[in-house]
Amino acid sequence: METKGLGKRINMVRKDRGFTADRLSELCSINATYLRQIEGGTKVPSLPVFINICNALKISPDYLLRDALGDNEVSDIRELAELWESTSPSQQEIAAAMIRAVLERRED
């Protein structure tokens, strides 16, 4: 497993969701130092901890594990859904407006 990529994605989503490392570690019932080690790629979370992180961040495990899964195992639609889940509400509004604009334009 590529632990650096996993840790970077956890860190990115955590910050996007507005959580501090201390807050996310509380939500996951783990030590903040352990979370920082996971985010830094020096530790691999256990399965229960990984599930707690996914649940706390409201993120798909597939998104966090995408390097380990390989390109053939994640469909385009699933990847788009995971990207959507990893965005902030304001980013979702912008993306939805862009999609609507493209679809309206296509009908012309």
C-alpha cells in the first residue's frame, strides 16, 4: 500500500472539512500523534481506524485507497462521485452550476 498517498488524501480531506488533527482524532477515538503519523505516511491505519476516518470525513474508502486499487478497479462514475464527496459545499455549488451550464448548452 502506498501510505504517503493515503495519508496525503486523509490530510487534504480533513482540512477541507475544517477539522483539526486533534478533532479528527477525537472523532476516530485515536491519539492525535497516531493520526499525524498516518497523514505523514509513516503508519498504516488498522481497518477499524480506517473505517472510522472514512466515516468521520464522510469519504469513500475507494477515494482514499485509489493508488492501491489501480485504474481498472475504479469506474469513471465512482471516481466522479468520490471527487464530489471530497469537495466543500461551495465547490459543489460551482461544479453543479458548471455542469448545468454545459448540459443547457448541449441542448441548444
